[in-house]
Amino acid sequence: MTQSATLPPPRRFIGCDVGKETIAVHDSHGGETRVLPNAAEALAAFAATLDEDCLVVCEATGGYETALLEAAVSAGVPAHRADARRVKAFIRSLGTLAKTDALDARALARYGAERHAALTRWRPRDKARERLRQLVAARQDMVRDRAACRNRLSAPGAEAIAPRLKRIAAVIDAEIAGVDDDIARLIDSNPRLKEAVATLRAIKGLGATTAASLLALMPELGTLGRRQAAALAGLAPHPRQSGKADAYRRTKGGRPQVRRALFMATLAAVRYNPVLKAFYQRLRANGKKPLVAITAAMRKLITIANAKLRDAQIDNFAN
């Protein structure tokens, strides 16, 4: 059962196409579309005109939607931050080819009207979790930049720019180390984060970096079912069957950042974690390809992490 299934159904749907400076707003009551400035004061005034029978729907737009969501929730108005890929697929299913801010806002309102029973309501993260998310996201960007720099260094003909690339790589290394220090201080200063990291690190193969990444990128961890955790991490195998053909199942969807964070940890876990080592070796002995076996081990690792955090939370509530 989804979170929204326990709530009274909304009767009015507000679709919001969010831009950096403005937001196109479509109201299902009356079909009016207007443009608001994407500013906290204006959005708070707008949210005050709505009531709890409304559902505000917008897409994730790199953080520019946060002021709208916070204004809605502060005013007691339910809101949903939609996955952009799902909304685009929904719009394509309507046969709509044109694209304008007003059309997107109208489509978001219709998306909310047709899917509201399955849409989770947005809740603001606590400040420590949000700070951790920002640090982890910045670190991942830096790691990618460092890898690109090193790849250029090893490419043929890189001699002419090698000194500059080495200096850039050294700067990135220093910044990554600085972000790691910031993450460690943040976790050490927050008892709940500190306990959650300790719980994850008790799983052999999960180090400090991976534990922080999972908490930042998958804050739902510990509240999910086994299949939900695998799907959210992009590790759920999806069947590809048609007629008599039954092709290899493949994983897709979910959050690629979580999948990347788990990959290196799983390589260590299948060597040092007795449970995952035995699981991986059994799959290989049964003829599974190495990458298939690693992916299955990643799926098992995220379900173990989810269960450990869930049990730790139960203990905390009991105390």
C-alpha cells in the first residue's frame, strides 16, 4: 500500500512546470493557467490560497522546485515531486507532440488526477540529511572529473598537456579529501546519522564512503520491502518474455547513483563477506556470468542493508 492510499483523495489538482525564475501553474478547477515568480514569498502567498483537498504536482528540476514544495507543505497542502521520465512517458501516451510550459503544467495536473492514489506525498528532508546529500553528490561529480582527467593523461598524445592535467588531478584529489572530511564531521555531529553509518559499516564490504552514499542517495533505506529496495537501487531484474522466447532478465530503472556506489563495495563484499562470498561463488558455479553474479550480489547487499537499518530503527523505537 502506498503512503497516499491512506489519505483522502484530492479533488483539485495543481500542475506546476518549474523553471529557474518562473513557474507555470495549471489549476484543474476552471482550467486556468498562470505564471508565478519562483520566489519564496510569492509561492507562500499562492499556497495560502489552496487547501488540503488539493494536490500540487511538479517535476524534479535540479532543486528549483524546492521552494514550491516547501511552500505547499508549510501551508498544509499535499504535494508530489514526480519522476521526469514517468511524466514524459505519460505525456507521450496522450499523443501530445507540442511542448510549452503551459501544456506541461496542464499535463502534470492531469497526471496527478489520474495517478494520485499511487503518488507518494513529498516531505522535506532534515537539514543534516540534505547537507549529506549535497556533499555526496559533489563528491561523485569530482570523482567523475578525476577519472576523465586520468583517462586523458593515459591517452596517446597527452604529453603536451600532461603537466596541466596532473595539476588538475592533484587539485581534485585534494578537494575530494576535503569533502570526505566534511562528510565525516557531519556524520560525527549527528547521532542518528552516526548510528545509521555504524549499522551499515557493520556489514562486511560496506565502508564509510559507501555507507554515507547510501544514506544520502537512498534516504528511504530501512523503510522499504525487499523488492522495493532492489527496484529503487536499479537492481531489480525485469523479465523479457514474448511467446516462446524468454530472454535474459535485465536490471533497469531506479537510481543509477546508488547502483554506482554499490558496485565497488560489492566487489569487496564478495571477497570478505562470508554470506555474499558464498552467494557469489554459488552463482558462478551454476554458470552465471561474472557481471550477472555481481549484480545479484549487489541486490542482496542492498536488501541486507535495508533490513539492518530497519531492525536498528525498531530497536530505537523500542528504547
